[in-house]
Amino acid sequence: MSFGDFLHRLGHAYPGKVPALAVRMDEKERVLQNKLNPNMETHHMNEDNIELMLDIIPDGNFLAAQFFARKGNGIVIHLIETGSSDMELLDCFIRAVNELGEFGAEFQRDFADGRITGREFERIVKESDEAIAAILELRERIGQMVAEKR
């Protein structure tokens, strides 16, 4: 997937889709539609448009970081500022378990016929990256608890 395709998907996934995003970005809807169209040769998102869009979209910067990390065969984890309450730690643990379950379910679905296609592998990579990131976040939260007690 290209960065243009990523921006297109991200813009269309925004609550209220492109019309609502255009209002938030103080942009004409049709102009933003064209800028987000990866096949449009006359309109392009510039650096300021992209930065504003990623700041407006919930987790936009994180999603962009994930996009680039995947292109480089890496992963991104959310960093936390300081410590965790018991409830936040429990939520993080449950999220890690759920992500691992989603990875397992994706692998089971894709390998049900005894082979893995390229598209199936992309989905497996996505789910495994999400599981790994959730486990690493959990590990970081637990580590911060240990550091706080010293």
C-alpha cells in the first residue's frame, strides 16, 4: 500500500468521512476528496495538510507511525508517561490477550486450507504486530511499576 492509499483510507475512515474531515481541516470537501484520491494527478496533500489531518484524526500520528514501521518491517508501541493504575494495567493485560487471540484466529482462518496467500500473510503480519505491540506495552507498564517501587 502506498502512503497515498493510506491517507485515502484514513480520511474515509474518519467519523463522518471526508465531509466531516474537510470541515475540521477548513478545506473545501471536493478539494480534500481530490487530494485524498491517490489517482488524482492535479491535487496533492502537502506537508501541512498531512500534519493537520494526522493531528485531527484520533490516533492519526500513531497510525502513520505504524504504516511506516510496517514498511520497514518494524512495529510501534504506545509509550506511556508514567505508571499505571491497577485498572489500566488490567485493561492493558486484557488488550494483549485479546490481540493474541485475534492473531490466532486470523492464522487459523488463513491456514484452514493448508496454504497462505500473500494477502493472508499481510493480515497475519498486521495481527501479529498488534499482538506484539500490546505485549510490549504491557511489559513497559509492568516495568514502570517496578521502577516506581525502588
